[in-house]
Amino acid sequence: MARTFEVTILGTGSAKPTKQRLPSAQIVRMGPKQFLVDCGEGTQLQMMRKGIKFNNIQAIFISHLHGDHILGLPGYISTLSLHNRTKKLHIYGPPGVEDLVQLVLKIGRTHLSFEIEYHIVPKAPFSQIVDEFGYSVYAVALKHRIECYGYIFEEAGPERSILKEACESNNVPLHFYEKLRMGEDFEYSPGQIIKNKDLTIPASPHRKYSYMSDTIYDPSIVPYIRQSDLLYHESTFLHALEARAKETFHSTAKQAGIIAREADANELLLGHFSSRYSDVSAFEEEAKTEFPNTSIAQEGQTYTIK
Ligand SMILES: [Zn+2]
Ligand SMILES: [Zn+2]
């Protein structure tokens, strides 16, 4: 069975909250790991509604320091301390993210029960920021009014998958499995080998989830998000307001569809809708003209990356 790899959408609004939508936040789960991606106002409320335990987040990834992506962060961190968290919390984001959190803690004279380690994303078009056993996270520089990063969550892992029965019947010792995964043949006595291909099969392709918010229409990100199994791309406006999108460094639904098509993504989720739209069904129709496998991200819904 495939490892858990899913995203729960907590907020799909942009600058102003509406009765229907909250600002950006989502939870990404990869195996036993759980991450918070952006933390707009209302994140704690949405987590409670979805039964997501506050303390089970290992790391937070902040795209940029506009309020609709970070104003929930000081509150969430304070709550973790009230829950007596002791595990270190990792926060990834652009420069200033530490100042923001520390200022709120300082003026409230709040002492946290746990340590925060800040990881400032390198100012580069593309960089790997996490390289852990089983997964990697990459940052992509987006073109927005202030420094902003999209994040790519990608499974990593062995080059080959073990054929357990073949290994057992050939008495391959367990300690050799890692070498098999890396493609080595098994030498059971000097000069006597069993070919790797008789003991393993190619590993399944690594799944990839890309979160791209906020950005002006920017085809230069396409090579980095190529073949995402799921792509979340901001679509703040409909294309009738293309000029407004450009002026505010945001994208339209049509442009999100073009990016998904150019990147050969499997599925596109639209989000970050301007508060001027109460009904966002037209976003889906518009993006579908460029990329048919498009849906509107629904708050509270969990999407499996497959
Ligand atoms: Zn935003
Ligand atoms: Zn923004």
C-alpha cells in the first residue's frame, strides 16, 4: 500500500476573509510527517474542525509575509506553548519570519515551552530545503510584490523495491537489503552472484505535490513543478481582470490552467480567490479551457496525491 501523501485545505481566500472562505493554510501529510503550509487567520479553528492535533505538526512552511499567509502564526505558536509542547518546531520561510514571531512573543512577554528553529529560504530560483529519509522539500521563488516562495513536496526513496519472496528464498541477509535498493547484485559466495534484477523491481515513481501561491503569471516556474501529481496554483482573479492580476502580482484561473498544462501536471487545484467573488464556479470552467483536470480547492477537504 502506498504511503500516506495528502493535503487538507484549510483556507482558500486571499487578502480579505469572506463568509465562505478563510485565508491561506493547508496541512500536508507525508507518511508519519505532518506539515502546516502557510498560516492565515482561522488556521487553528479549521484544524479543530478537522480534528487535526495542534502538536502533531513537525514543520511550518511560510510562502511570504503578507497577512493572509501569516497572521495565524503567532496565535498558533502561542497555543502550542499552552499545550506544553516540548518538541522543536521548524519554520521555513523568507527573511523576516523570525522577526514577526519573536516580536509578538516579546511584546506579550511570552516564553515558549519549546524551541523554534528558523530556516530562511535561500534567495534562489530553486533550492532544496529539506532532504530527509523518504521525502524532500524544494522552494521555488515566485514573482510577487514581496519575496515569496512556492513549495514542492516530493517523495524520495530507494531506487529499487525489494522482492521479499525472492530475497527470502535466496537467503539474502536483511542487512544487504539497502544495497539491493541501490542496485547492487548479491554475491552469496565468492564469484557466485544473483543479479539485482532477480531480487528487486524498479521503485514506483515519486509522487509530487506543488503549492504555488502567490504569484504573477510566470512560466519560468514550469521546469520546477513539471509532472506534479497535484498542483495547487493561485487564481486570485478571473481572466476578465487580467490587468488587475498583473498589477497586484497575482494570476487568473486561465493562467493557472496554462501553467498546469505546460508543466504536464496530473491535477490542478485552484485557490486564493479574491473576496470580490462569492461564487467561484466560473474559475473552474475558465481553467478547464486550458487544463481539463481542474477543481476548486474546497476548505476542509483532503486530497490524496496519487
Ligand atoms: Zn495571499
Ligand atoms: Zn501575497
